[in-house]
Amino acid sequence: MAASAMVGASGFGNWARLAAQQSLTQDQLLQFDTFGNVSLIHVTDIHAQLKPIYFREPSINIGVGGNKGEVPHVTGADFRRLYGIEDGSPSHYALSSGDFASLAQAYGKVGGLDRVATVINAIRADRPDALLLDGGDTWHGSMTCYKTEGQDMVNVMNALKPDAMTFHWEFTLGSERVQEIVEGLPFAALGQNIFDAEWDEPAELFKPYKFFERGGVKIAVIGQAFPYMPIANPRWMFPEYSFGIRDENMQAMVDEVRAAGAELVVCLSHNGFDVDKQMASVVTGIDVILSGHTHDALPEPVLVGETIIVASGSNGKFVSRVDLDVRDGRMMGFRHKLIPIFSDVITPDAKVASLIDEQRAPYKAELEEVIGTTDELLYRRGNFNGTWDDLICNALMSEREADIAMSPGVRWGPSLIPGDNITREDIWNVTSMSYGEAYRSEMTGEFIKVILEDVADNIFNPDPYYQQGGDMVRIGGMGYRIDVSKPQGERISDMTLLKTGEAIDPSKTYIVAGWASVNEGTEGPQIWDVVESHIRKQGTITLEPNNSVEVTGV
Amino acid sequence: MDFTRRETLALGAGAALMTVLPFRVNAAADDAINEFTGGAAVADGGVDLDAPEIAENGNTVPIGVSAEGATAILLLAAGNPTPGVATYNFGPLAGSTAASTRIRLAGTQDVIAIAKLADGSFARASKTVKVTIGGCGG
């Protein structure tokens, strides 16, 4: 396939223009002129969000090296200008930050797997043999998912009938549970980079790829699990497995499926967007990368060489439809639409809705208990902080009597708008995990700097292959300055203990509270209990603006 | 990130070293290369070095080396206090000129492989392997 011969189109502009008319309908959201002979449906990073939620996209998402100023590192008004999105439009609300609280009131919640089911069914009505591919981070992120060890998500996703899936947080259920679920899955569990840790050979439980015959086209779907699972998440929970990018093996798999007659090669990836871009420049022969992990929602695919990369957001907020024209063993063109799941516009699928309620029924009272209310917009996304983590850090410092608090830079967790009740479910949605113990520990100033430098390099290393795809660890009680353009060891300066205004002393010991340690045997109360106790005492949540991180070198 | 008290204290002791990451090629590595090559010129390429971008466990990092027609391959961890890892010698009956092992890396550093080829020339490959505290993936 020559890139110049490939014709592409994306359909987001259609619903962007409907803003002025205030007439968004399900038909308009789903409008798509069926194209070519193959349809792919991509969902990813659902993080166990069965029900509609609010989800604010980031306003700070800095790109470094070759990705400086490139999507997805363009946010807010700049993002809207780039794609010609009108301010105040549904696309503004769905895809970018800015005026979030007021737009949320106008356009309502997003997501809900019963609405996602409606969209998938509509696409299948157009193209009955469309492939549904799940990019992973599905069996993690809510109270019901935690309590059922992922079973609620497995039950609901099975009803959507995916064709294949790859993985990340799923492994934090522990390898035994993962094996138990995967062995019973009615679809393919893929990961060319999931290896046996002891023998450094492909793991038996996960196949590298699967062939499908759709629309007369022989399609190979190759899985790419999150490469840095044992580093970003607790290795001791899945010691049998080793990961890594393994782009040489990816090339070998592409060559293998091409030799076996694949006319279309699709990579179902949990690499993160920048890693996928780099991989696409190294590995030849992949037509489409369905990209997950970094939670980016892009209204158009990004073209790298002859590969299109599709980013489909997170938390059930979007479904991507990609129609492809594959002829003579080549991808000749594509038509793409990132479909936002406006939950008040799309009718829920009744069967899936009742299945969801069935999963939640045993926990209904626990989930719905109101713990407090918020006067603030509570959100997580952003490179350095978000109000949810400000609140979590405050809870850690007050409940655990600490000088400094640390909250991990994860990107999952829905938002709440001012005036919302905070239910127990809302707290679990931003904290739920299988290693949520809130530790209390002594650290020297020097060691705190080492942690910040280490995490900063996982985000701001100019080589995407050395990035893990999260955000900066959130810090409560301490300010600092970061120059993102510097190498590791030189980025962090001016660390200040906020309560005294004094500089952090490298040799002095501070009490630090945090959660989500990757170390086995970490002790402490569960983070959701710490946060619940704090919110209960506060009643109504208000927060001081967080200006404690000064960013330079952008 | 590392947060239990015991681990924290253990890591704290290493913090002085970790702040100068990444480790650079030290004189001992240069000496080892010179000893192996006898000071001859070393060309880039011709050696395959298989190493992870980020080590899953710095205490046991899988490394593979191979070079077509090599008679010996020197493997170095340039930033370790003692850089020498192994020298693999391949006799004329060797079925393949490849080897793999697991090594311990004290911190982020370059792993270097130098192959001595059948014609007496030398080839080189290196890769930065990052050793990280980890723990904050999205």
C-alpha cells in the first residue's frame, strides 16, 4: 500500500456542526456512510465504568522530543483550533477541556456500556461481520469490579461479543485469576509481548495473533499488551509473566501473518500513543494500530508511514468505527469516526442495561451511599495534578498525619461537577485497585527527589520507548519546580514544604503518606476508606487552587 | 514507587548513587574494551544485542547477544562498578554464535557488546537499559 494511494476521511465534523442547532440525535451520532469491505470497532480503557459518568479531558498534556506540540499533546482551545471544533459544541465538551462544568450540565453524562452496546449493534446492523476489539484496562476500576474480581466486567463485555482483547490492569487481579478468566473467554486473548518470565518464551495462555475472515478479507489481529506492567504495577502479583515492547518480535509476527496470507494487519495495542507512533515507524507492514493506554481521544487517525493509528479515549466515553477498503491484499482507504457516547442522546440497550443492573444489585446500597457533596469540579487528568488527587492528598495528610502525600499519576477515574453528591461509588471509581493500601513512611528529602526524578523520566524521557504512559506522581504538602526539557536527575528543583515554606532538606526525614505501592507487603488502611473518612468529616468539599508545581522547559 | 519502610530505608541508602543517573561508561569499561580489541578500531553494527528498554527487575535483566561469524563476544555493563559481565568464545564447531544470560544492573546504564569477527575485525552494539523505581503507570 502506498500512502499516497490511501484515501482517508473522519466523520467528527458532522456532529460538531450540530452544536448551533442544539439538535444532537442518536441518528446523527451514528451517521456513517458504510465504506469499503471491512469494519473495525474499537473500545479501550473502559476501567470498569458500566454506568454513564462525567470525564474531563486534560488541559495539560506536555509532549517532549519529537512529540512536542504533536497530538495528543495539544489540549483545550489549541486542540479545538487544530480540528476546527467550535467552542461550546458537543465536540468541545467531549474531546477537550475548558468550561467543563457548564458544558457537562448542558450535554450530560457520557458512556455507559448499555449505550456502547447500542452503538455496536447499530454498526453491526450496517456491517454484520464488523470486528469488535477491546484494547484492555477493562477489568479494573470500580467497586463492583474489585468485589467480583473482574467478573462484572467479564459478564457485560461477553454480552457485547468482542472478537479479541489485550491487557494491562487485568494482571493486577493476580495471575491465577487472570488465567481463570482467560481460559473461559469466548474470544481471543492476545499479546505478542506477553512472555514467560522464567524461559523468556511466548506465554502459552496468550496467543500473539488471530486470523479472521471478514468481508472476504483475511485479517490478522496482533495483540500488544502494556509493555511495562511489571514496572508500573506490582510485579509480585504476576511473577510468571514478562512483557516489554519487543518490537523485533512484533515485526516477526507481522512477517509471519503476511506470509500466511494476511491482507490486513491490525495491531490491538496497549502501548500508549507515543509508543505506538514510534513502533509504527520501526515495524513495517501494520495497516492499523488501535491505540490504548494513554486515554487519548482523537477525532482523526494519525498517519505514520503507511500505518494509521486510532485513539479511542477511555472510560466508555467513545467508540471508534473504522471502515476499510481492502483490495488486492492492500489497504486502499479508510473512513473513521470517533463516536462520543452522549448518554442522554443514545438509547441504552435494554438487555445490556438489565445485565449491568444485575451485576450491581448485590452492592447497590453500598455504592449509592452519599458520603459528602462537592463544590468543586473533581477530575484527575493532567500531567501534574488534578482536583481528585488534591482531595486524595489532603485526605492522606490529615487522616495519616503526614507532612507530604503522594498519589500515583494514573489517568483513570471519572469526574464530578460542582453540586454533585459524592457517593461511595465515586470514591472507588478514582481509587479502586488490588493494592490500594495507604502506607505511612519516613523518607529523606533526597529520596523524595529521587522518586520525583524517576517518575518524571517515565513521562518526559524524549524517547517514547522509555515512557510508561502515566502522569507525574501527585504531591500534597510540597511544591517543586520541574524543567521537563532536562535529563533525569536535573528536572526537579526548589522543593518546598508548604506548611512551613522552608526548602526541603535532602538529609532531613519527612513523614510521607501515599498509596498504590508496587511493593509486596505494604501495610495500611485501604485508600478508599481513608478518602471516605476525610470526606465525611469535611461534608462539603472545597479546595484551594493548586499552584505548587511550577513547570518550565515546555 | 517504593513505600514500605524497610524498602524505603534500603533504597534511601542507594539514593546518593541514584541521583547521578544514568550511569556513564567508566574508565574500567574502556579498559576492558581496549584489552579485548588490543586498541583496534571498532565498527558500529554487525552485532545483535537484545535487551529491554526498561528492566522489569534490575537484579536480573535478560540480555542476548549474537554476531554472525564471531569468534568471541565481550559483554559489558558499562555503569556497573565492575563492568565485565562475560566473554563468550565460539570455536569452529559452534552451531551458532549467540549467547544469552541475565545480569544485574546497578542503575540505568549502557550495556555494550563487542564482537571479534572471523577476519579479526571488531563490531559493537550498545543499548541503554533503564532501571527505575516504577509504580505509577496509568
